[in-house]
Amino acid sequence: MAEWVLNAERSNPSDEIKKYSEIYQKILSYAKDMGFENLITYDENSGGYYATFEYEESEHMRYIEQLRTLVSLIFVIIMW
């Protein structure tokens, strides 16, 4: 969720955001060692770690999607 919040409206990430992304990727790189290879996978083409379909369809992700919708609505209301 934090990554989405940081990058949802950005077209060119700042150096600070790039540092965050590097740390995020480092954390995801330990998923297999910790027994979560079913939730996080490594893509050799892009050289990055990403959530699997199983992770994206999990119960907590449905909660996060609801939260994203709420945040988006709040943003629209504030900007209106």
C-alpha cells in the first residue's frame, strides 16, 4: 500500500522515492527464504520482485483496495 501511495500520482520518481523502492525490493527479496515464495516472485526481465496473483487476491488485499478507494474519494473531496 505504501508503495502505491508513493507512486500513484508520480511520473518521475525522485531520488528519495528510488531509495524507498530499493529498500522495498530488498525486503521482498527475502520472501522465499521466509517461506512466502507463493506470495512474492522475482521477474528476471525487469529485475524486480512482485506480488503474485495469490497475494493480490488475498483477503487483506481486498481490505487494502477498499482503503485505496476511500483515500481516492477523500482526495477528490479535498480537491473539489
